[in-house]
Amino acid sequence: MPVASAPKRSYWRRNQRRLAPWLFLAPGVIMFLIYVIWPIANSIWLSFYDWDGLGQKTWLGLANYAELLDDENFYISLKNNVIWLVLFMLAVPIGLFIAIFLNQTVTGIRIYKSLFFFPFVISQVVVGLIFSWFYAPNFGLLYKLVEWATGTGIAFLAEPNYVTYALVVAGLWPQIAYCMILYLTGLNNISPDQIEAARLDGAKGWRMLWYVVIPQLRPATFIAIVVTVIGALRSFDIVSIMTDGGPFGSSRVLSFYMYEQALSEYGYRMGYGAAIAVILFLIMMVFISGFIWKMVKDEREG
């Protein structure tokens, strides 16, 4: 008697295991292409044109980038971004030490956690307003303290030599809270067995922190550094709320200068603003790519 052949399976059934992951990834990949990759590519393309946002685009080639090389305001913004980047990295170790302090079981520790967590949940606009009042001449708390200590108050937001550092301090307040949250999560995932084993070997204090705790916090440290670098390089809202780039443009950063050139009433130079955005994007990619490469290298060696 003839042997009945097995029914032919559909393409989906034959390739279900291979296609299912891509099916689940498809919505995220599509959103990423539309809202991340396409705007980046469009900004790079726009940086080669002169465009006011409404009229005809005029091809300039590399003229926008050549103009940046002779733009004093660009170098001021770049220098301020470097200051932001260097000082903003303080958020990582400070957040770590606050997290270690809060990772205890003592009376009232939840209240302390809430107080340290508070800056993270409020808007950057509110942070800017709070620190504007804090620095305000004649009635600001810091102004009064400096006046009491030295006899002369300092209007930090009106002094070109101090204004960028004053803005960085304002930005650090919520950033430290964010790093603290990351490290608190990481501390809760540390293996208690390794801590006990290290104590039996005589490790305590700084040795325990450096050789046992910090290596287990490597994923949290990586995320904290990447987020802090991005926050330092895109520090727009604090600058806009507190100084609007002043005094005399001395507190500009690249993201704010990009906005001034492309979207403010003094600009409408979309191509030039896009060129600034491309430079800022490349700086971010250098740092983030370096961190990712270091993390992958450590994982392979480990």
C-alpha cells in the first residue's frame, strides 16, 4: 500500500523559531529607526545646507563647518561643555557614597532616602528656579552667606567667571540623586556570600569597598557614567531657565547655542544649528563608544 506523505507545513511553521524573535523586535526597531536614526541622518544632511526653516534650501557643502572654526561663540560653548563634563562626573562617586550611606537598616532611613530621592522627581525647570533664587543678589541664601562671611555678596549668575560653575552645581543636584538610585539598586543585588567571605578574610573599610563592592557594581557604574556624560553634554534646560546663555553669552553650551542659531528669533539658521548638533552628537558618540568598548573588553576578559 502507498505510504501517506506528511502534510506540507507552512513557511511560518518551518521557520517559527527563527522568525519569532524578529517579530517581537520589529516594533522597537521600527520606532528606533523613525525617531532616532532618521532624525540623526536628517540633521547630518541638513548641516550641508543654508535654510531658514521655510524657504528654499541652498547647498553649502562644508561651509557651515568651516564657519564653526572661526566662531568664537562656538569655542566658548565647547569650553563650557568641557567644564560641565569634567565637574558633572562628580555625580558618580558622590552618588555611590550616598547610596552606601542609605543602604542601611536604621530607624528613619526611609525618610532620608525620600529626601535624597526628591531632586530626581522634580522638573529641571523647578531645579533652575530654585537655584536662581538661591543665587539671587540681595535676597538669595548663598548671596547672604557670602556677604556675611566676606562683607561683599557675589551675584554668581551675573559674573562671567563664576556663572558656568554655578549652573553645574544646580545640574549636579538631580544628577547625584539619579546616580544614587542606580547604586542603591546595584547594592541590593550584591551577593551577601561574597561580603561574608571577604570579612572572614579580614577585608573591611576601603579594602572591602574597592575590591569587593565596586567590582560588583560595574553595570550600575557603566549606566551612571553614560547617563552623566549625556546629561552634561545636553545641558540645555538649566542654562535656558537660569541665565538664557548670559551674561554676555558666557554660559552658553553647545545645545543652547544650537537652539539660538536654529530656532530663536536671532537665528533661524537651521543648517548652521544642525552643524552644531552634529558636532555635539560626535562628541557624545566618542565617549559612549569608548565606554561600551571598555565594558565589552572587561566582560570578555572576565
